[in-house]
Amino acid sequence: MENCRVEELSKYLKKTAEKINGYLVGYLEQKKDAPPIIIEAMRYSVFAGGKRLRPILTLATAEMLGGKDSYRNAIPAACAIEMIHTYSLIHDDLPCMDNDDYRRGQLTNHKKFGENIAVLAGDALLTHAFYIISKYSEPQFTAKLVELLSYYSGIDGMLGGQVLDVINENKEIDNIEIVQNIHLKKTAALIKCSILLGAVCGYADKKTLKILENFGENIGLAFQIVDDILDLTETTEQLGKPAGSDLKKKKSTYPAIIGIENSKKLAYELLEKSKKLLTKLEFNTELLAQIAELLVNRNK
Amino acid sequence: MENCRVEELSKYLKKTAEKINGYLVGYLEQKKDAPPIIIEAMRYSVFAGGKRLRPILTLATAEMLGGKDSYRNAIPAACAIEMIHTYSLIHDDLPCMDNDDYRRGQLTNHKKFGENIAVLAGDALLTHAFYIISKYSEPQFTAKLVELLSYYSGIDGMLGGQVLDVINENKEIDNIEIVQNIHLKKTAALIKCSILLGAVCGYADKKTLKILENFGENIGLAFQIVDDILDLTETTEQLGKPAGSDLKKKKSTYPAIIGIENSKKLAYELLEKSKKLLTKLEFNTELLAQIAELLVNRNK
């Protein structure tokens, strides 16, 4: 029974990721005006084998609340959030940031295309995300979708988290609240946003939005704690990027402050909290709960 | 009489720039969540003394077509386009791009804050531009405003132009069509966009949009040709950035290929063409025509 559930979830994730990839191909087609090199650089990182967790969360939430129509309406926003996620990885990898040579088992964007094109490929994906939402979403949703995406990926969200990460690098941080603040902004904000974009397309009311916001924050924080743990416990081959790099860069992580076992315990507590939040919704939240579990019980 | 007209225009530009600055201050206020350093870095470049030509074009167009209400409705979009313009300058100045130390008479953003914060300040302004539009515009305009801004600042517009600029640097280009293509994308696209944002807020019909699009393209190209000329003929002090830097970097410019005199002649031809386009509109286009003249007859 348990095996059967895992298999079904795995099928759903694969099918949805394929669907998202198909739309991403279409949204990143070479048109007559854009220089081919920038499209190539954008595609290089977008199609580097990401798991599409964020767009899957968007589509799963939309379908849970509003059915097939909402699922379809959420597709541009789902692809947009994957573009935003990818832009952030390209810029994070730059020599002036984390200076990483590998990501997902392949050369980072600037190692492949040069630093100037990598900066521009990031800018391009960020800009294109808003183009795709505004051009292809149902107009009734556009203003709210753009507001959510720009808010949670901007100075109060993901980008703010990256700023905190940069200014705290190489500092000996022993304050768990600072680490929590960085993680909430840098990772949890965009995961929360993925869910809220789907909720908007699913006509969520205020109460539902609030519950899903809390759910997204808890599961997003758990996701990043697991990321910190995997960086210490998994091999470079398994991760597709150098293992132990947080330690080398003196990044602020949960395991560095409270240890691996306590970090694991906390991740599971956050998972339980988020699953409990789902029970407050009068929808079939089974799929979201399963995805939440997967985000915590992963090995890469 | 001529003097009086110039004085009036100058007063209008000053008053409008002050109004825009007031809104920019509000839109870039420190809120509790964003790290103060990123707000400081964003403000540093936004308030470095830009002439606010793009937002002025947005507001002048909106008011011409729809009066005071349209002017007010266009304010978020006007400020957003100035943020987009500023982000592009910050990223263009980076060591991996033009590697400039000064801009508008002060240190460039990365010289002041470091390369990592400068990349993030650019990303932040780009993201915040869409936040401001989606949060503060009349919802009926939002989708179209976001679509225009992301299109003309993205891979088919300004960003595409920057890519062409980067890949053609240090090449001996003698083909005026390549230079024109770079200029149309890198500079004219955003100037055209400024005008179209105003036109949308002024309820422009399709015919009006088409005429203003052509007007914007012509005046935008003229603006960049004048920029190329000034880089050769004005002093560093006058420009606030190193004079002659295009030549040093082997940038593709009009004067480099057709000479200064022919470039001047072309800029005036484009100005005449754009003024003629305005006569096709059944609105009082006097102010737009005057601004167009100013864009060509400037000395910095």
C-alpha cells in the first residue's frame, strides 16, 4: 500500500515535470529578434535537470483548489517561478557571489558562457518570467501573480535572503535566529510563493491563502534545513555540486549550529506542523501532504 | 518668444522630475524586512542625478492623451521604467561588462558597494519595478504595462541590445546596420517603451499606439546617436563619466563608421521624422515635440 502510494506520487511528479518542461520549451523558443546566444544560455540553465519542485507546487495547489481549469490557468506562473529560481542560481554561482564551477553536474552558466553572458542570462530569465505571466495568464489574475512573484523574489524575500547570505559569509554565526531569517527569505519565500501563485489561480479565499502561506513557510524552511544536512552527508556525485561547500565557505547553516541530528529532528517537526495545517483546509490535501513529505525525505 | 518656450519647458521638466523623485523616494523606502544595505545600494544609483527622461516621456504621453487622471495613473509605470533603466546601468558598469569606475560623476555601484551587492542591487531594481507596477497601478492597466515593460527591457529589447554590444565589443564593425540594430535594442527600445506605457494609461487606441511606437523608435535612435557624438566631443567633467570611452573600448558607434558630421545630420533627420509623426495625432503634441528636440539638442 505504502509502495503503491510512493509509485503513484512518483508518476505524478514525472508527468507534471514533463508537462512543465514542454511549456518551458515553448516559452524559451528562439524568436527572430533575440540574440541566439542569450536564448542558448537561458535554456542551458533552465534545462539542466531541475526537479521542477516549485512549479509542481504551483500546479498541485491550483488543481487542489480549483480543478483542471485552475491547473491550466496556473501554467504560465508555474513556468515563471522556475525561471526566477533558475536566474537566482545563475547569479548565486557567479565569481563575485559563491564562485561555483559546477551545478547539477554540469558547468555553471558563467563557466560555460562567460561572466557577462551569465549576468545577462540571469537578468533575462528574471525579466522573461514577468513577460510570460503578463502575456499568457488570464488577465484577472495577472496583477496579483506579478505582485506575489516580485514581492517574494525581491528585497523582502529571496533576494533579501541572498543579500543576508553575502554579508554574513565568513562570519562565525552562532545565532540560530539569523540563520533562520536567511533561510526563510532565501529559500522558504519562493517555495511559499509557488504555493500562493497556485492558490490565486485556484480562487483561494483569504483564510485558505493564510493557511497555505503558513504551510509554505514551514515546508520551505524544512526544505532548506534538509539541503544543509545533505551538503554535509552526501557525496559530490550524488548532489551534482561539490559536497561540503557550505562548510568550506563558512555558510550559515542549521547543522553548523545545532548539529545534524537536531537539524533532522527540526525538519521533521516542521513537516508535521505543515501537514497539520493542511488538515484545516476543506479540500483533498493528500497530494500536497505527500509532496511535503518528499521535500523532507529526499537524498539530493 | 523662443526663449520663453525654452524656459517653460525647462520649468516643466524640473517640476516633473521632482514629482518623480518624490514617488521614487516613497517606492524605495526602508521597510522592516529588506536588508538596509540593499536599499542603500538601490537608492545610491537611482538618486545619482539622472535626468528622468524616460519617466517624463511616460507622464507627458499619458497626460497628452488622457489628461490629469491618466498622468496620475502612469506614475507607478514611470517610476518602474526609471528603475529598469538604473538596473541596466548598474549591470552594464560591472567589471565583466564595461568595467566602468564612474557614472554621473560618482563611483559606480560596484566600486561603492562591491561587485556582489551591485549585481543584487541591479536584480533588486529590476524585480522592484514589476512590484511597483503590480502593486500601485490601476488593475485594468497592469497586465499590459507589465507585458510592455518586460518585452522592451528583455531579450527582444534592451537586454538583447546589451548582449549584442557585449558580443561585438573589440570587433572592427564597419556595418552600420549592426550598429543600428544594437542602438535600436539597447537604447531606443526602452525610450519607445516609456512612451507606450504612458499611452496605455492614456487609453490610446491602436492607431495612436502605432504612431507613438514609430515616434519613440526614431527619437530613441536619435538619442543614442547624440550619445555617441557627445562621448567623442565632450569632456569627462561635462559627461560625469570618462569621455572617449566608446573609442577606447572599440564600441560600435555611428560616428566611428559614418563620422561626426553625418551622425549629427542623421540625428536631425530622425528628429524631423519623429516630429512629423506627431502631426498625425489629433492631440496637442507640442510638449512631446519639444522634449524630442531637447533629446537631440543636448550637451550631456
